[in-house]
Amino acid sequence: MAAIVVTQDLLDRTFDVFRSCGRAELECVAYWTGPRGDASVIDRLHHPDHESNEFGYSVDSDWLTTFFHDLYKESRSVRAQIHTHPGAAFHSVTDDEHSLVPAPGFISIVIPDFAHGRVGFESAAMYRMSDSGTWVECDVADIEVR
Amino acid sequence: MEAENNGHERFDVDVNYKGEDRGFPFEPEETIGALRDKALDAFEVRDDRDVTLLYASSGDELPDARTLHEAGIKAGEVLNLRRKEVIVVFNGEGKNFRYERDERVKSLLDKALSAFNVTVNPHTMSLFLSSGVELKDEASTLCAAGVKAGDELYLRTSEVKGGSWQQLS
């Protein structure tokens, strides 16, 4: 069973956002959401207001307030965060401690090379928060693209 | 205004409960508690009557023992009958939490972290008002922090950030 299922369209649009926003010189971040009652569905891409540089990003607090308010009103939740790194994909200490949703089951995906490689998860890294609250690296092959 | 009574004029106080308004004839020297009981009966509130309180239009809790006069309630003012609860939202899910007027922000934060099973890096988590204000002073009471019954609070990471280096300068 796949850890996460996304459509090719959503993945394409995510890479488009990373490439246009990051311009191969800035990190970028996006969130994938779905209906709260059905964890198997990811159907929306959200690109937050954020500051970034070559080595990191920081999401705007007011944007987060509106985002979480809208999710609650629409009975939706965030399934995964996905962000770019300039080089290799890994989870940094900052990624570990300042994720959007630090709760069991949350997925964090890191895309290398500012997402300028082929669209997909080659050389990407995926982590899932365990029940004990630690980030556990998972096989990106468990991401199913339909 | 209605009839005179013991030197005080009776007046109508409107009480809102779940979007419905009803008027109650009252005297300024009658207590908030008496009005609350009448409103609870009129709205047929059967459960949690002891934690379903009256709140001024400003959102301030009205203590049962005060008279309407002492509480500064005036004719035409709409009071709100609400459960003494706030909603804490985490990743799109909302949960109700009862609280006390003098309860500390830290206490509600801890209850919310536990309820939502957030065990990692709790020091990075905060409660936020729907206005976006972060309740940074965890030693403050909820009342002093501006939290009112029925408020929607958000439990989230204080600073959401990431990257290949440690800090974004």
C-alpha cells in the first residue's frame, strides 16, 4: 500500500511552482491537502507566502492563520509538506523542528536541486513522523503517482 | 422600559443562544444567575447547565452573583448564552476545551498538545487567536490573553520554516 498517492497533474504543478518561485536560487515550499475524513486523497496544492534564500524558507504567520482557518471550515487537512533544497535532499534540524504539522503520520518530502531535475522523486527524500514523534525516512518508491 | 419596581425600571434583556434571540423582562437589581436560569429554561438547555454562562456583548463573562446593574447591563443589550468552552483547531480538526477564567495559557496549550497527540518539540508549539495573535505569554491567564468563550484558537508551530541550513537569516 502506497504511503501517499498524488496525481501527475498535482505533481507537475508542484514542480512548476518550485521552479518559477525558486528560480534555481531559492528554496521553496508547498503543501498538499485533502478531505479530512479520507487520508488517501490529496487533491489540492497550496503555495504559502514565504521568505526564502538559498538555504531555507520561513512561512508567513498571517498566511498560516488564514490557511488553518480555511482548512477547518472546509473540513480539510494537510497531508504533506514538500520543499526544495539547493543540493541533496535530506531532513535538516530545522526541517525536523519547524514542520507545519508535527503529528504522527505527517509526511515531509524534500526535492533536490531546487526541483530542476526531472519531475518526480528521483533523489528525493521522504520522511514520516512516527507515533513517538520522530521523523522516520521512508522509501520514495512508496509515493504513488496516478 | 416597562413598569417601575422598587425604584428600578424593568427592562428587556435580549439573550442570544445558538443564533436565536429572546427577550427577558428584568430588573437591574436581579442577578445574572437568575437571568441565566431563566434563559437556560427558555432555551431548553438540559446538558452542562453549570458551564453554560452568560457573556456580555464585549465577550466578558458575567458572574452569577452580580446584579445586572452592577454588571453594567443596559436595556437593549444583547447577552450571549454560551458553554464555557473554546475550540482549538489543529490541522483542520477542531476540539472543544472547557476552561476556567483564571486558567493559564500553558494549561490549555498542554491539554491541546495532549489531545492532538503532539509529542515532538512541544516548545515550538503555540496557541494563536483567530486574529493571528500568538499567545506567547504562557504564564498569562486566558482571560488576560483575550480569550473568550466560543473563541476559535489555533494550535500550530510558532515558526514554520525549513531548509538545508540551520537558520534563515
